[in-house]
Amino acid sequence: MKKDIDFHPVTGVKLAIAKQETANGVEWGVYIFNLNLIELKTIMITSKGYGILDGEKRQTSTLRHMIEELGPEEMAKIEPIDPAVFSLTNEFWVSYYILDQIFDKKFIFTPGSFDPANIQMIPELGLEGILHA
């Protein structure tokens, strides 16, 4: 049972939502960073958006992703994200293993996260966006 699993605090893992100029215009993506000096294995990520949009309660589909391995000090793109959902709360639940220990953390980007004043340069990507530790 989940209550029997000893979850240790997550350190060295960050998520970012960043924009990139492409031939098709601006595209936004969600990225995961492993800042640890050891690899992460069996990374499972679920993402969903929810909240009030145009006066109505809305919820996006839940997306599930798996990354087999993310090496020390590496990053990976999880998924593209449509700016239309920035006015919703965007939740990313990340679970992974280091050696035989499981780690688990929920990253939440609130609608106010995407205010232009919060957008900063993310050095690991060389792109502008929102970083969540």
C-alpha cells in the first residue's frame, strides 16, 4: 500500500515551462531537470490542468509519460504545452527511482505563474520560461 512506502524528500529535480522560437512561431514545452549527481530511473509523470475558464469549471485530459532513465545533470522535454491552458492550474506529478528508493513530488504551476513578470531566462535550456523547484 502507498501508506507503507517511505517517500524521501525530492531534491535536485526541477520542472520548467519554456518558450522556443521555431519556424512555426513560438512553441512552449515542459522540461524536467535532474541536477543530482546520480541517474534517475523509471520516471513517471502525469500532467493535467484544471480550474475556471470563461466562468466554467474546466479540466484537461490527464497525460501520462515515462522516461526510462535521466542521467546525472541531464534534462529532457516531457511534452509540448498549449498557452491556452496557462489560465488553468497545471499540475505535474513526478515519481522516479534513485537506486531502489522511490521519490515522488507534485509540481503545480498556478494561473498567475505565467505573468510576464515571472518569465526568466533558464540557463540550463537557454530559453525563457517559468522554473519550478
